[in-house]
Amino acid sequence: MAGRVKKSDQEFKARMAKHEDELKWLYMELYQNDSMYAELCSQMYEYYTRRKAALKKRDREREADPQWYRRKDMLGMMLYIDNFAGNLKGVQKKLDYIKESNVSFIHLMPFLDTVKGKSDGGYAVADFRKVRPDLGTMEDLARLSAKCHEMGIDVCMDFVMNHTSEEHEWAVRARHGEGEYMSRYFFYDNPQIPAEFEKTVPQVFPTTAPGNFTWLPEIGHYVMTTFYPYQWDLNYGNPRVFNEMMYNFLFFANQGMDIIRIDAVPYIWKELGTSCRNLKQVHTIVRMMRIIGEIVCPAVALLGEVVMEPEKVVPYFGTVDKPECHMLYNVTTMATTWHTVAVHDTRLLKKQLDIVNGLPKEYTFLNYLRCHDDIGWGLDYDTLKQWNMDEIPHKQYLNDYFTGKFPGSESRGELYNDDPVTKDARFCGTTASMCGIESAGFEQNDAKMEKAIRKDLMLHAYMFMQAGIPMIYSGDEIGQVNDYTYKEDEEKRADSRYIHRGAFKWELAENRHDRTTVEGQIFESLSYMEQLRAQEDILGPDAEVSTWETGDQEVLGITRRWNGQTMFGIFNFTDCNKELTLPEDGRYRELFSGEILEDRTITLPHYGYAWCLK
């Protein structure tokens, strides 16, 4: 026993020795507090010693393979536990289905305890050490992660750092006037400082939750609430807040989490006179979080949620020498993809992909068509204006198109945060409904259904060929459409995002191998794409990825090059047939059909797609 303890101490000490100088320098720069730093280090060791042997073994394996999260077979699936399988035990029973779907990691949407009616979809956490009772327990979570690990599946969770619920213990004690806990938030006893903040801080939800502060008449104070009035912003200028949140982070790592998604990371540092977004102290905090993970639980990867334009996203990777997040979401490309669907013009998408592809390959993006949230039209309007697409009318067009109001549109969905003053709004809907599967099914129109399915598959084929890791939303693998039953729930009806957060339709999943059904056509086709991606080295993370000029702005071309091989992807964003010429001479094999192309000419049907390997 003594020998094992000593060896364990040596492992921790070696990691600490590697990082301690930088960690201490960053901590003291931010907080100038020796005793709080000493407490942090002591607690890091405590969480290390509590870490299960199986997780420590995983740490060592991933220290030896630090690029594990960039494997070419990485494929994520986002799911709500209750919608997918009722509770954590239910998810464990469905792991065979997840494995059959070629998924290598599951992102469990927020599952910590919240207050009914004030949960913001789980992002208003009342207790960071308690699972929502209807979903199970922390023991269930640990058992699920252990079973996932046995089956070669990683587990991702949301870590809500920016705020707590107003019912969190800290907030309750702050509301009772306890200064120690008031200092963990931003409290002001008069409107002067809140008014100064409002001059420079944008509103997140100007329609549903205007302003950045909430008045609490029972204690005569304002409290900062960037998102909703029941979500109180944490004060990371207080080292106690940072330390306690890092202990929560390490606690989740010890439950077997492999990927921890840092929610709303740009917002976590507040400073008067600024936008309270992307401040330099945020990067200090994320860098310290990365170091703490590498010392205590190096098997854990950080996924940053930075829903902003590329120049503001990229800094969250840090540098090669001082990395921050392992992975970030490719948000702008997602929004630009749907813009491309609506305008049948790939020029902006090509420009966006060129920007991403020009970054170092070490920068790993998660690519997705849809997620649990809305689509905000944060596009490059300076470029679009050159093509006579002005911001306000173009946003109106996109929303009309995807809600099905524009003549000829087969998309269906609903607006979110529709602002009657600015005419701005975001959009909600499932991938299948946006592609026309819902409307085709309603009309019982076979020709429209065939086109809608092909559009859906084309978008997935394009996503799988991008640089980075593909992520699908649970239900997309069987073409699940919008669920309007949320309107019958008093607590959900005001939030149209629930239209694409419906319960998983297990009865439809039974059709997944029947190609005469919508579910079967999509599931089997996606499965084949996923298997190709796992098998072909050219579809791996080290390939050079770029776009190529197809000569037709309605058709996108993507090139991959690796180890003497070349692959050309072609994606038709219109409902017209297209004949294209591949850019290089040679003999090609089209991977979906198996057809050998002796010349460079290929014909694509409406919304057709091809992967041509030279």
C-alpha cells in the first residue's frame, strides 16, 4: 500500500512540477492571494487521490496520446437524457444503439439540479453536486460513464461557469444579506453602477430578458443577470469563486467525464467600461483550468462554447505553447451553411471554410448542422453587402425562408426572440424539418420527400468532409422532425427552442434498417458515411483540407490531401442537376456509389453529393 501511495505521489508531483510555475504566476497575477493558491493546490491533490484507478489509467494512456480527441472516428451525439431514454439508467440501456450509430462520444445536455420553471433548459444550476432527481443520481452518472468507457464511448457534459440559479445555496445566503456570499456575485445598492454597465454591455435576450441587472426589492439591491433574472452572474474577481468552481470541475472529472463543455465562456469576467465579453482575464482563467486538468485529470478535454465570429473564437485555443481549450464549436460555419441552403450561393461558405482551413491543424473545431439552441444569423454582412444582401432584409428573408413563408420554401420551423423593433430574430427547427422532410410528409409528396432526404444527406456528407469533428443532434440520424407538443406545456410554450428538443421517437428508430422508410434511408446512408470516415486515412485530422473552385457558385467543392492521395468532395446546393469537371486529371472512385470515373466529368442530381478519391 505504502509503495502505491508513494508512486501516486510521484505522478502528481511530476505533473505539478511541470506546470506549477505558470499556474502560480497566473493565479497570483489575477488574485494576489497566497493562501487561496495554497488551498487550490491542496485540493487538487485531494481530488487526484480520490480519482479511481481506472480513470488514472485512462489519464496515463491519454498523456501518451495527447491527440486522442482528434481521431478520425470521432463522432459526437448531443442528447437530452429525459428525451432520449428517460433517465441515466435508461441511457445506459441504450448504449448499444449509440454504438450502432457509430457515435464515439455522447454529449449529455444539462442534467444537474435546477428549479422547475426557472431552469433555462438546465443552465440555471441550483446544485453542482446533485443530478436532477428525475434523471438519477451521481452514482448513476459514474456507472454510465464507466459503462461507456468499456464500450469505447466518451462522455461530455456541460459545465455552467458563468452563473448559478438564484436558488443555489450561495445565492440564497446572499439574498439573506451574508456578505461572504454577496461577494460571490455582483450586488449594488443603487442604480448608478448598473447603469454604467448598461452603457457598454450588450443584451443577450433583449426581448425575453432585457437588461443585464435584476432589482431585488426584498434586500434593496441590484444583481447582475446577463442571461435571465434567475441566473446570477458569478464574480470571478473573487478567488473563492474560482477555487470552488474548479473543485466542481474536478468533481465531475472524477465521475468519469471525458469532455467538459465550458458554457458561455466569453462572459465569465466582468469589468466596468467594457462589453464584459472576451476580456483577457477570461483567457487567464481558461488557461489555469487547462493546467489544473493536466495535473489532476489529463484524460479530460475542454470544449469551449464561444458563439461568436471566427476572430473572437480562435483565441480560445490559446497557443501551441500555452493551450486553452482542446476544441471549439464552428458556429459561424453552421449559420453560413443554412444561409447557403436558402440562397443557393456557396461563395460566403467557401470564404468561411477557407478561413477555418487556413488555421493550424492543431485547432480542432466541432462541426454541426444543428444543436440544442437556436440559429442566430451572425453572418459576414460586410461581404454579403457586396453581393446586394443587406443585413436587415437578408435576416428577414432567411427567417421567412426557413419558417416556410417564402414562396417555394419547403422548410418548417419557428422564430426565437423575435424583436419587432430591430426586426431581428433567430430560428429554431430540426435538420430534417429545415430540409423539407416535415412538409413533404405532411403533403404525402414522394418527389418532395426524395429531394428532402437527399438535401439532408448532402449536408451531412459535406459536414463529414470538413476539417474537425462532426457532431449530430439526437434524432437527426433518423430524420426526426419538429415537435410542436411543447406548446401544450405551460413552462415551455414561450421558448420555441423546444420545437427541436422533442422526445426521441424510438418507434421510428425501429425502421432504421428499412430503406423503404425515411428513417432507414437516412440512418443507413449516414452509417455508411461514418464508416468511410473511420476507415479512410484521408478523412483523418492530419489531411490538408481546402476548397476548390467548381466554376459554379451553386456547387461547393472541398479537397482533402494526405500521403499522396487526393479526394474531391462536391456538394450541390440547388434543386437542379449539375455536371461538373474535377480539377485534376486522373482515375477516380466515387466512394458512395463505387463508380469508377475514367474522365473528370461527374453529374450530380439535385442536392447531390460525391466523394471522389483519386
